[in-house]
Amino acid sequence: MEGCHRVPFGDLAALEKALAPRRAAGFVVEPIQGERGVVVPPEGYLRKAQELCLRAGTLFILDEVQTGLGRTGAMFSYQAEECAADILILAKSLGGSIAPIGATLTTRKIHHRAYGAMDRFDLHGTTFSGNAFSCVAALETLRILADENLAANSAARGKQLLEGLRSRLAGHPLVREVRGRGLFVGIELGATDSGWMNRHARPLVKKISKSVFGQWAALKMLEKGIICQPASHNWNVLRLEPPLTVKEAEVHQVVDSVAEVLGEYQGVAPLLKDVTGRLGKQFAKGWAF
């Protein structure tokens, strides 16, 4: 898009350089990058990014469509760094899986500057804005989040999930990292320093992990009754996002299932054997499921 520039995520020096001309209207960033593979920035990144924006006269805009509303163990992910956005973007979970809705939150001052004149007051209107049913669903979602203290449950169960996965998958030759915050967790699959194939055929292992392993692991998990998916921009990162109402016993079940599935594949050979075997059976059936 014309006039827009990318800045590497987590790179404060690059952000400072991009803001130096003092011409950027806004800096838009996710507190944790979901589709890239649950990438968590360095500690203090958001707070320092906000300070840079303030100095440059640039609006600090947080996209919390995926991280907001309790997902990362707080109502909003930015609260972990004690900073605040000029503009906060919410959607998806705001509708409680009942109705689609998005919301943009800002200060009265910024709203007035954007829409506080007769020739601009309705520039943000859309065909479906203010949909009554969606708004009722959103209000009820916010009430349930508060009444059932779901952000705190996300923090507790997320800690249990991360610790359980890190313990059970420690030393796995095809698990590079388990990362995340709250109930927003990613398992990065790929070549480590363990195993002959990983050391001597690293590009091959990396390619298989990116193109096959994440999707296959998600399928195996689905067959165990657990829904997860690879990150859309990095298929070698398996994303786990349990509901905020998840219970302790259910987290144990998820950890056990992940450990069991990934435990079957200590190298790429058994992975390729199972994938080609399944594809062969599907081909023989005319690709019928």
C-alpha cells in the first residue's frame, strides 16, 4: 500500500529510524504475531515502541484482534508491558463466536480530530456498522469475561500448558521451541542440533517441516479430538489456542496428546512413511475421505 512501510518486528532500532523523519501518521503492530507463528517480541518492546511514537508524533496503534480479550492472560496483551495504545483494534473473539463484530477504541481527542466536524462525522460509517445483534453479543461476551474471570484462567491454564509442553517436548529432535503467553501458544517444528539428519541434511529437514509436519501434526491432533492449526505464514509452527474456559484436566489431555503425536516422529523418515502411506490409501479410494 502506498505510503506504508514495513519495520522488522521487535527491532526498536529499525522503528526509530523509520520514525526519524517525523512523517509517519501511525505505527500498527500486533503485541504477539499470530499468523507468523506466535512470535513474542523482546521484553519491553511495546513500551519502548510507544515512547518512540510519542517522541515522533506518531499514533501507536495496537492490533489485538487475536491477542485481546483474555487470550494472553490479561484482558489486553499490552497490559503485560504497562503501556497503552492511542488506537486499539478488536474483533473476532469480541463476538463470542456468535456474531461477527469489530471495534476500534481510541481517545476522545483523537476521535474528535478525525470525525469532529460536519464534513467528516460519518466517514467511518459502513453498511453493517452498529449491527444490533452483534453489539448485544459483544456486550454479553464482555460480561462473561468479567463475571467468570476468564483472563485469570487464561493466565493460569496458559502457564500450565507452556510448562507441560516444554517439559514433555524437551530434547525432541524436531521441536525447536515452545513459546507464547497465556492460552496463545506455538510449537515450532524443524531441525535442531540433535540427530544425524538434522546436522547433515538440515535444508531437507527444514523444507519437510515447513511443508508437511505442521499440517500432518494438526491432522493427527484432530483425530484425537483436539483442534489446532499451523500458523498461516509458517506451517512449521503448530498453534494451540484452547478456549478461555478450559479446565486443568483438559490442559493435561492436550499436553499428553501433543507429546504422543510428536513422539511418534523423532525424525523425518517415520513422518514421510506415514504421510505417503495415508496419501496412497486416499489415492486408491479416488481421494474420497
